[in-house]
Amino acid sequence: MKNSVRRLASAAVLAALAVPTTSFATNGYFSDAYSTKNGGLAGAGVALPEDAMASATNPAGMVWVGQTGDIGGAIFSPHREYTVSGVAGTPDPNTGYFPLVLGTVKSDSNYFFIPHFGMNWMIDNNSSAGVAVYGNGGMNTDYPTSTYGGTFYGTGAGVDLSQLFVNGTYSRKINASSSWGVSLIGIYQRFKATGLQAFDQPGYSAYPGSVTDNGYDTSTGFTYKLGWQGEVAKGLTLGASYQGKASMSKFDKYKGLYAEGGNFDIPSTWTVGLAYDTAPSSKLVFDVQRINYSEVPSIANSISNFNPQNAPTNSLGGSSGPGFGWQDITVYKLGYQWATSPAWTWRVGYSHCDQPIPNKEVLFNILAPGVVQDEITFGFTNKLDKTSEWSYRMMYAASNTVTGPNAFTQAPAAQTIAIKMYEFQLEATYSWKF
């Protein structure tokens, strides 16, 4: 049995490391949930550890889940499109006038596989060590080439960003009802961009030749996560976690696209929440999460930073170059879980997040239309026996649209751009005790 678990664990880690985890998540580009069980609760669970993936939300919870393993995956389906209306025109590099072709264009590549894996070992009755491998999030668009060329008059335009986290955790009980935990997280991310030839020239970019169609580039880095949870009243548990900003190596092949010469760090996050026993067989959970996108210039810098007259500082890739213009967001997650028998547990959830994309930033966010704000989830667990179970969850992120001006056009030849997205996800996880 132990050898079988080791072989399964080794295969799972290799599979997770081998499969690019491309996703476009509900909370900007961060995943809404890292565990199938928490996912059924719309991602809530900083105070409710239930499996070996708990460290991805709160490392303090690992000491309460015992010796357990999880392996699973999700089929994620984001649907992205943009619509251009207003006055048709032809780009003029001498004046900076850059209209897009009128009409609606939908992104291809609507299905992605996102694996995850976790294991936890009890060192003794009061401490544990665990590992979890999961996709943190990402962004993907793949707009087709048509008779007039791609979105930005090159080949088919799009980006593909994926992030893989390998999380090693130590967790320890403080007393019979509280604990703390710490995680060291190794990060691998990869990225490519296509169809941005119009910006791959002096003035537009600080590093022409390093803007588009250079294949995949990779980046690595580390960060940490701290967590605490404790029962503060009978049946009421509070939890909190903080993940530091990750300083990543630069995307050298795309130093002419991202600000600061290809820098794409990962912003810090914090989460606080509660779990309340509404009955012996049911729980209500509520989390509040903050994602600090403003910490990363490539994500947060406004398109208004673009100024060819101050090249290369204010060109793409420059030290003050334009980015996606995203704002910090707060995410609210509410979930309810109840057991109808020892073998069956059910979950529902709802989450809402702030809009990361201001309407004045829609032009570049054609490539990254992370505009969804509301999701509903449903999930359940079926215990097969005392040591194994299957968990499932379904997610729908409601369609949302952000509409704003094409920043590179002006009246009387102005254009309006609407970016739109909605998402579905189906997920399953097998868990075992050992």
C-alpha cells in the first residue's frame, strides 16, 4: 500500500509539473479556488481545512487534516470576446492614431486542463509537513487572423500566461483548537504573445524585437505564505493567511512588452474568514480576500503612461511603460456545506469581486479580459470507504462586459471597445488516507 501511494504521488507530481496550467480565473487572473472542496464553496475555506490542498489557502490548516493525499484536475472553459464600434479608420504611426477594425471577434481555445496534487504527513500529534502542486492562475486569449489581419493588424493576436506553484508547508498546533503554519512556495511561469507586430518598433517599444512572436519564455521565483486559525467561540473558527509578493525572474524574450524590461512579479494577497457550525452536520463559511495588483507595474500601469515622445521610458517595456491598468480588488466568498449522511456531503457557494479593469483600459485588455465578477458553485463529496473518497464541483462565472474608449482614437474619429467574458468549470478530486 505504501509503495502504491509513493508511485501515485510521484506520478501526480510529474504530471502536474509537465502540464502547463493555463487558466483565466475569476478573480482577475488568480484562481478562485485551489481545492475541489473549497471550490464547491466558491473558494471559501481559510478557516475550514478539509484536504491536503489546504495549504494553498491557509497553511495553518494542514495539521488538522491528518495523513492524506489528493489528486485531481479541472476542465476550465473561459469564453472571451471584444466588440469595436464607432468610426472606422486606418492607423497612422505619425500621429499615434490607432483604430481597430469594427465588429465582434471571439477568442479560440476555450478548454484547458488544470491539475492539482497534495499530500500531508503528520510528524507527531501536534505538527505536520505537506506539499501541494497547483496552478495559481493565468490568462489566455487566441484571436483568429482574418482577411484584414489580426486584432492589431499582425498575425492572430493573443497571450498565454500560466503559473505553477509548488508549496511546501509546516503546520503546528498552538493548543487543542488553534494552529499556525508557514509555506515556502516555488513558482514557475511561462508566457508567449502573438500578433503584436504593430507595437514592435521604435517609439512603441523600448526593445523592438522583444515584443511578440518569440515563442514561450519562462520565469521562476519564490514567495512565502503565513497562516493562523483558531476557535474563538464554540462552533466558530477564524482563519487568516498572507502570501508575500513574489519577485520573479524577467521574461527576456518579451522585455519590449512588459514594463521594466519584461518584469512580471506576482502580487501579494491576504485572506481572512470564518467557519460557523450552524448544526452538527452543516457549516457556513465566509472569506474576504485582497489581491494587490497595484504592486506589479506590468499589471497596474495605465495605458495613459504610453508616450512615444518620452521613449524609451514610457514605451512598452520601459521603466514606466504601459501595462494592463488593473486595480487592487477585494473578493467576497460565501459558502454552505451540509452532510446528509456519513457518505454524502454537499456544497454551494457564491463569490463577488471588484472589477480590476477600469473602462479607460480596455484597449490592451482585449488580450486579458478578466472582467467577470460573480460566480456560483455547486459541489459534493462521496466517501467510498473509511480511507477514500471522490469530490466534485461545478462553477459558472456570469457573463460581464466592460466598455470604454479606444485610448488611441479621439473624436470625431473615436471608437468604443467592449470586452466580455464568462466561464465554466468542472472539477474532480480523488482523496485517500494513509
